[in-house]
Amino acid sequence: MYKENKQNFSFQKRILSFKYAIRGIFILLKKEHNAWLHSIATVIVLSAGLYFKITASEWIAIVIIIGIVFTTEAFNTAIELLVDKISPDFDETAGKIKDLSAAAVLLSAIGAAIAGIIIFVPYLFNLK
């Protein structure tokens, strides 16, 4: 049964929660090579956005998309670590769970690539 945990608000605990979240970002970047690829793509996309002076709404779309890709990568990493902890030996269901988690990252990256094409192709071919 769920035990209710009522604690008073604490700025110190909120600061610690940010510390843990930032540590999680470093774990992601250290553990996942794909996170580095996403980081490189992010730098390229942000540079292209600055170069082409994309609109505010295009920036909003880019920022949301980047957030989605990194979020799915973080969830994928967390799920993989959890599955490996729970099921260290080969297990078909555990493998399917990890495959589905990886699929979420791939789908978000494909969506990001398509959005990037929609946003940047008009700038590349002077259609704007």
C-alpha cells in the first residue's frame, strides 16, 4: 500500500532535487553515446537557426523538439538501467521492454529530423 509522505516545503530540498537532476544529465551524457550524437545535432540545429534567423515560432518548435529527444533518451537510459538491474540474465520480455524504449528515442529523433527538414529546407533553397 502507498504510504503518504507529507513533508514541509524546503528550499534546501528543492536545491538538492536540481542537483540530482543535473547529475542525471551528466550520467546520460557519460553513459549514452547517442546522447552525444543528439548533442552534436543540437549544436548544428541551433547554429543553423542563428544563421538563418528563424522565426520565434520556429525557435519554439526547435526547443520543444530538442527537449523531447533528450527526454526520451533519458527515459530510455533509465529504463535500460532498471531492466538490467531487475533482469541481469537474458530475458525475452526484458529485451522487448528495452527495444520499445529505444524505439521511443528513434521515433522522437525521426520526428525531429522531419521537423528540421520542414523548418530549414525553405531557408536552404531561398524559398522564404
